Amino acid sequence: MDPYWWQLPVLVLVGTIAGILNVLAGGGSLLTLPLLIFLGLPAATANGTNRIAIFFQNVFAISGFKRKGVFPLRLALICTGPALVGSYLGARLAINIDEQLFKQLLAIIMVGVLIFTAVDPMKRIRRDEMPITPLRLAVLLVSFFAIGVYGGFVQAGVGFIIIAGLLVHGLDLVRINAVKVLVIFAFTVVALAVFVAHGQVDYGLGLALAAGNSLGGWCASHLAVNKGHEWIKHFVTVTVLIFALRLLWG
């Protein structure tokens, strides 16, 4: 697909917003994935193309968190291993699923994420940090395998799930976001490789989106240290709802 001249700046702009959302909380792919579909990409190709932007965005975000000295590497590595296995399985599922069914599932996921952010159960599960016991380690491994499957399949909203999963262990939002960007970066490499191997990536549109996501990820890694994610909770609610409705009935 040869992008029209106007598609590139639109993707850079939306990618910047998505990059900020993805690092500070999650949900940026709720904007970028349906946008790529609306620009004419098949659902599987849009899904794969979106991973290019996620990859570059998290490279910049990881660098930003490391410079700030808020990078819990041991916990991030514990969470990353099972997520890698899960993401491979999720990406294989996304490659083979019927296109119309994928669009319908994406729309349902988008509405579900909106409801989740509106209810914000994360406020009620925050607690003091607790040591990683064998039982908590087992919970982390299983939960991040499931997170990897979901992230490999669709990506959209996976940041919210990771935040919720780590809040129950008592981490603060800054360190949670640092762990999140490393885990997402790692399983994105695996998922992207699956989509590339099946020819489901548009590199031109993906790199335009990546330029925006990288800028947004770099900015957000600095904003997160001081502001957390609360200030953007409802930032894209109306747009995401419109996108979801169009996927269902467009």
C-alpha cells in the first residue's frame, strides 16, 4: 500500500499521542490500531504494522527510565520470560483469525478498556510493597504468560493490565511503568517477528507511526517520574468509542 501524502503526518501526530499514553498508562494502540485499519490496511497487517511503532517507542522509553534511575531490572526480567512465550502464541493466533472477527473483538476490547479506565479499580488495589515470595513469584509467572498471549494477539490496552497486575504487589506507578516498557518491548520483538515472517507489516506506515510513538515514549518517560498516569485517564475516551463503533458497524 502506497500511503497518501496526508497519511504520514497524521500517523506521526497520532503516534506521538499514543506513545505518551502507552508509557504513562496504556491504551495508545486503541488509537493507532483502528486508525491503520481505517487507512485501508487488512486487520492482520495493521496489527503487525502497529508493532513497529511499539518497538521503537519502548526503546526510547527504556532509555529515559534508565537515565532517571528508576529501573527495577530484576522484577522486569522475572515478568519478561513468560510474556515472551505467551506473545508468540498470541501473535500466531492473530495471524490466523478471521479478519471480520478480529475487528469485532478489537471493538469489544476497546469498549472494555474504556469501562475499565472509567471504573479505575487500580485505585482500590494499591498497597504497600511486599516481598516476592514463592507464591507471588508463581502468580507473576502465570499472569505475565497470560499478558503475553493478550499482548501478542492485540496489544491494545495491555499496559492497563500490566499496571493492575503489578499494583497488587505494592509497586509505585513510576517503577511499574519502567517494568511495563521493558516487558512490552521484549514481547513486541517476538510478536513483530511473527508478523514479519508472515508478510503482515507495512513498513512505510509503520515507520511514520514509529516516529510519533518514539517521540511520545521519550517525553512520557520523563513526565511519568513526576506526574504518573492520572492526568490522562479520560484523554482519548470519545475518540476510542467512535473508533470502536465504526469497527462494529462501519
